[in-house]
Amino acid sequence: MITRLPFLRRALPVAAAGLALFLGDRAEAAPCADLPNPVYVGGSSASKPILKNLNKILGGRATPTTIVYTSRGSCEGADAVVNKTPLTQKTITWSADGAEVECEPPAGGLIVDVGVSDVNAALCSGVTLTSSHKDFLGPVQVMTFAAPLTSSENSISAEAAYVALGFGGQPHQVLPWTNPDSLYTRSDSSGTKIMIATAIGLPVGKWLGTQEGGSGDVATKVLGAAALGLADETFGILAADYVDKNRDKVKVLAYQHKGQSCGYYPDSDGQSFDKINVREGRYAIWGSLHMIANVDGSGQVAAAEGSRKASDVKAFIDALTHSGLSPAEAQAQIIAEAQANTIPVCAMKVSRTTEVGPTSPFTPDVSCGCFYESAVADGGPTYSECTSCTDDTQCSGSTPKCRFGFCEAN
């Protein structure tokens, strides 16, 4: 029997404690350092929805932690930690109701505690992790080729993307993507671009197309193409979140990876949100969020500067790695990651050791596949083997453990 959990579509009942008091009626941005227990985070623009949801959970604790974030390319986030490069761009946090709020960074910019990257730092030029750094893996992010909803195209292969982005219609062509001005990409430091470049075998420095500053800028251009009569010739590279929240205007193109005989959506189909083809290894362009942090001589997480606390940095990383969470916090974190259109590791059935590399079967220590599906699918979990439960005695066979209301493998 499949039971829909009625509370999963509600907003999480947590708040960024102290933030409203901090903001008060001030018209100008107040210092980021004055926020309750700040953790400075910089890098991947695709990670922004994850961090926004996580800020609700960390801010709602009795001793709150506040995420202070600046959106950059993934490799700029990694560089900011490893080489202590200050980030001087727009710096934000979020209010209790999820509204974006600017704060004033320290003079000279943020020296970040955690660099968030969509890809392994080894793929970033000038970034080499040492024994003073550690790469923690968080939820799985999905990268896509996205087109206007009215485009007549529904799929793209690795080879077609290579020709379209590598030649821009001159001299080699893949119709209808022959105008590089209508192919919206990101900077060479973007994790979205690096991950897709790895998938299609076209180095980032050889891409043609129109570079945009962030994922939001790419989404705006793709969304606006139909009104200009350019729907068919347009695609952009986007994390799944930017597509999933705009399904009424934009669609994911099914992607055919090298060696595959057909293309796959990340989900069961173009209208679903279950990410089953990612979770079972058919859709190829995905990878874990990398959280690069400083560590001390014992390998324990450390803050970048003494004015902040290692315990707050650890709280940030623990939440995204589901380490040491209470059952209620773990449940809230799964929902938060699902709402950000990412995939908790506990819902994955395959794993990788290299970016866009081969997959192998994977069973998480704590499984949450059915609970995850219940959080993202309007009709409840996709598969009939998702059986509702209240304790382990109601579970058996290959799903003997009752987790979050469903029988799971572990």
C-alpha cells in the first residue's frame, strides 16, 4: 500500500533565529559578521537553492547558524578556500520566510569557510587540495540542456552538443542549433559548464555560444527565446532546479550519452520530478555537490578565520552530509534537498568515483528513496515496492527497515 505523506508539501516550520532582529528597519545592508554565528560560503550558483533551504534548518536551531553566501563559479569557490582568494561580489543571506537579504561583507571581501563546487576541485585550474583541506560530498545535482517549452526539439546527444557548441554552425552543423548567439552557456569556472564539458568531451575553453554571468541569467535568456521567435534554435545549460521550477515555460532535453542507444530525461518523463533515471544511472550528467573546507592537523573542520567558529562550519557540513542528524533533522534535510531539486545521497541507487564517470550499484547506509519520491511526486512514490509503514515489523524482504514512513533497504 502506498500512502501519501500529507505534510511534505508544506513549508518547513523553521526560521532563521535572530535574523529579523538583526535586520530591523535598516535600509542599508548591515555587516555580515553581525549575523548569528555566520558561516561564509562561496561558489556554485547552482547550489543557491540548496543553501537557501538549509539556512531555514540551521537558523531554526536553539543555537542558530547563519549561511552568508556569495554566488560565483564553482572553481572560484574552490579557489577561495584553497588559495584564500577574497570574494568581493554581492553577499546575501535569507530571512526566516526565505527572502534574499544582502549584508555588508568585511573590507576586502569574504575569506570563505566553505567553497561549494559542482565538480571536483581537480578539474579547476590553479586549485590543488592539500592536507589542510578536505572535500566533503553533499546531495547530487543534475545538469541539463534546457530549451523553451515551445521548441520542437526534445532530445540532444553528446555528439550533437559537441558539434553545436564546438563549431557554432560553421562549418559543421547540427540543426536547428546553428546560431551560437542562441546557445547560452556559463564562464569557464562554472561547475555546470565543466560537468557538461566533461560529459560531451569538449573542453570549456573551446566552447562557442553566449556566456552568461550565472544560472539565473541563462534561465532568463532561455525563457525569453520563445517571445523572440527563437525557440527552436535556443538551448541553455542549467542545473535542474532552474528548469524544474519553470516547467510551464522551459523543458529539459533528453540526453543521449556516448554509447547509449537513446536519450533519457533525468526523470521518468518530461513532466515528472522523481529523478529516477539519475538515481538508477541512465541519465549521465550529474554529480555530488563538493564542499571544500579547511581542516586542522587532526583532520577536523576549521573556520577560515578566528572570528568565526569551527562548530558552525561543522554544522553546515554535517547537515549536507546527513552526519549526526536526529531523525527529525534528517527528514527535514531530505525535504529541503528535494525542494531544491537535488537528490539526497540516501535516495541514490548508483555511485561514481569520477566526474561523469562509470557508475556502480550503491546502497546507502540509511536509505530514503521512497520518502524522497513522496516529497517530489504529486501522486506519491513512483514504484509499487514503496510500502508505507510505522515500524520494522511491517517491512520484509529487500526492504526490511522502516524509515520516514516507508520500508527501505537500510
